[in-house]
Amino acid sequence: MNVRVLLLGLGLAAVACSGPSGRTITPTELARLEAQAPRAGSAPAAATGTQLMARDSAGSPSTSSERPGAEAGEPVSRDDIDERAVKLQRRREDHVHALEKLDRTRIQVDLEQEIAEANEQLALDGATHEHAQAREALEHFMGVERDLRLRQSSLELRAAADGLLETREELAQLEMMYGASDLGDATAEIVLLRTRRRLERAELRHRLSEERHAELRDVVLPRERSDLEVELHEKVVKLANARLSQEKGVIEREARRRDLGREELDLQRSLEDIEREAVALGKDRAEWELSLRRGP
């Protein structure tokens, strides 16, 4: 009966020492303690101690499995704790550096995005102004300038035709007058020759006016209209590209901000991992210090 009580006490002690704050009793040590007990009635008592140890092992996970660098069943060592502390401190320093870098990147991105937004808006305003000017130029040409220039050319053509007609009439009058006059043939010939030369110039001026009017109507004005239409089309495309560029910039800036948010979230999660590891390291350190106080 005393042996059974003794083994039960040893089993409870093993359970108490195998927790997060106690020293784990290995199977070798348990066997040594059982060997030191009296032999009488040892079989039932040993079975009872083994069952308690098995229940304790199944219900409480070993702390060695949670320690980086420590093998299962091995107690944590001073070197292991110091190594983990150094790695943890380096991870904290890297996290601080990454956080500072992220802050600098965010400031730089904000400035770049402000500049990009201003340039895009400036380009859009310029394209809008140029498009309005091109449209007004085409409308003015079609509604005012083309008809005005055609009427002016028609007026010049009519003036040339009137000048030609007047010169012809004048020549006819001179020929009638000098034919019935008593003036000498020399004087009449001079006057008639001058009038005939004026008539030739009038005829030439009239033909040139006709050609110029036809060219203006059939070539010059259609070409100017086509140029204005092409210019307007270019301004339409430029305006559309400016709007698309602005929309593209908005999408890219939103994506960049999301990336920065993702980086910030990753750093936050990394800090949480560091804190959890710091807590685990603190527990292992306390366990190691407790094992030193208890002794082997």
C-alpha cells in the first residue's frame, strides 16, 4: 500500500514538473525512481505511474516542440535562448527599418502622385482648349470665311468683267468717233492703239480673275476645309488621349496606394509574429531559470 502511494506521488510530481513552468521528467529518470522503490507490489504501482505519465503526455504538449532550434525531449539551453533573443532583436530592427522605409516611400509616392495629377490636369485643360479652338475655327470657316471669300472673289471677277466691257465700249465709241472726225490719221491711230492695249489688259485681267475664282472655289477653299477638319480630328484624339491618360493615372495611383496598404498590413502581421515569439521566448527563459533554481 505504501509503495502504491509512493508511486502515485511520483506520478503526480511528474505531472507537475512536465507543465510549461516545470522541468520535464524523462522516462529514464522515472525508471530510476521506480527502481529505488521497494519491490513488493511494484507491478500494479508501476502500471499506475505509467498511466499517469501517459495521460500527462497526451494532455500537455511538450514545450520543446515550440522552441526554434530545440529538439523534442531536450530541455531548453542558455545558448538556445540567447540565439533566439539575438534573432528576435534583429527581426525587430529589420521591422523598424522596413517601417521607416515604408513611410519614406509613402511620402515620395504622395508627392509623385500630386505632380502626376497636376500634369494630367494641365494636359487635359490644354487639349480641351485646343479642341475648342479647332472646332470654332472650322465652324467659322464653314459659316463665315468661305462664303465671304467667295463673294469677294466673285466681286473681283465681276469688276474685271465690267472693266473689260467698259473698255470694249470705249474702243467702239472711239472707232466711231474717229471714223467720222477730221483729225489726222496719226492722232486717231495713237488713241485707238492705246485703247486696244487697255482692252487687252482688261481681257487678261478678266481671264485671271476667272481662273483665280475657280481655283479658290474648287481647290483652295476645299483644301483649307480639309486641313481644318484634320486638325479638329487631331484635337479630338488628343483630348480623348488626355482623358484616358488621366483615368489611367487614377487607376495606377489607386493600385499603388493599395500596394502600400498591403505592405503596411504585412509589416503589422510581422510585428504580431515578433510579439508572439517574444512571449514564447519569455516563457522559455522563465522555465530555464526555474530549472536552474531546482537543480538537476
